[in-house]
Amino acid sequence: MKFLLYVNAMKYVIFVLSVFFAFAANASEYFLKLKGEPVQGALIIGQTNPQAEVYLDDNRMAMTEDGYFIFGFGRFDDKDKVLAIKHQGQTYKTTVPVMAREFPTERIDGLPANKVNPPAERLARIAKESAQVKQARAVWSEQKAFLESFVWPAEGRVSGVYGSRRILNGEPKRPHYGMDIANVTGSTVIAPASGVVTMAVNDHYYTGGTIIIDHGYGLNTTYLHLSQVNVSEGQVLEQGQKIGEIGATGRATGPHLDWRLNIGTSLRLDPQLIIPPK
């Protein structure tokens, strides 16, 4: 499907429905394409003239040499974003309105009490591991793996979704920011796109076996609760390459892959929106 446009190319474009739009003031001078569904949790990939400058809400965006850039909408985003393209002495603007989603509530019981509310003696370890994750997600590279068509990282049943409100052992917690794929322990986990490993550890307190992959320009993916970690930090990966095996390590009630998608260290996106449906 394509976005329907109310076109004043010099000022605004209004989205009516999702996944791709393009418009031009003069095709030889300026164009803008955005691919993605403008909903909470979405990754948006844009392209414009390589010689242009792109600003998102007044912040300049990094671009590839052929004019690609990325941004996204978080779980709670409810405000339109403004894109400004500066090219050949002119500025073109468009708004990108975000559409709200309905998120389910998931109740998970049977977790060890110390995984829901960790004892004081574990807090230093948890803080150290959180800093390691942040450092791995902060890696910046100019590889363009983010432009690949991502595939499912594992076979299995979707047992948890992005954005769901989590109640753990009866206690409300922060939303879930991953996509859970349940399968038996030892099931293969692959790289859904090429990239470089920025973290590969066997035993984080909450997430157990954990891998983080950089796909370029701030986009990174994370793989949690693994029973086996088959890659190492700095390793270059091809799409489809085995990286680990599904498990139930860390805070988990059964074997599954918790797969996450981020831009940088803090913008948490929905990985299910970037893979084909099954």
C-alpha cells in the first residue's frame, strides 16, 4: 500500500495510510522517500538527495553517501515529527504523524522472586551489565546493513510482543520492548541481517546469554536468554549465519528468544514491523 498524499511539496504531506511515500518539488532538484509504517514502535528509513542536509525536529541526521537515513517512533510517542530537507539554498518541510497502537497486557507468573525484585547484593552486578549493554548499543558505524530486508531470527511461536504491559508475579512492571519467539532449547538463532557483533556474553543477570549486533547508522538488534552464544565481539556476520541457540537463561519461565530492535541506546522499536509475516 502507499500513502495517499495531500500535496503541497514545499510545506506538508499528510499521511492517510502506511508503508511508503515519495514526493518531489522538482525531481531533478529534490525528492524524499520514506519507507515504514508511521506507528508507535516503527523504524522509518528515508532517502533524499545525497547533497542535501536532513533535520528531524531540528536535529541534523546522519546520512549515507547515497542519501539514506533512519529514525523511529518510540512506544509512547504521540507527537508528529517534522522533517526538514535543506537543498540548494531552499528548505522543504513535511510532517510525519505517528499513529497510536493498542498494546496488550501480559501476565507472567512463576518467575523466581529474585529475578522480579533482585536482592541488594545483585544491584551492582545489574548496573554493571546495564552499562555494558548501553556501551554496545552506542557503537556507531557507517555500514549499510540496515537497508537489507530483515528475516526472522528464529523459527517458533510468537509468545510475547513489543509494547505489552508486563505484570510479573502479580507486580506491574515496565512494558516489554522485544518480540518473543518460543521454541525448544537448542533451536537455532540466526542473524536476520548482516552486521558486526558488539556484545556476546553468556550470563547476564536478567537476560542470560546475550548478543548485540550493529547494523549501521545506530541501528542495532539484541538477542536474549540464549542457551548457547556462538559468536564473539567484533565478529562480522552475514545474514542467515548462526549466532546462538534459544534457551531460558536469565529471567525466563521457558525457552524462547527475546529479540529487540534499537536506534542507539534509548530508542526501542518493534522488530516485528521489519520482518515479513508468517
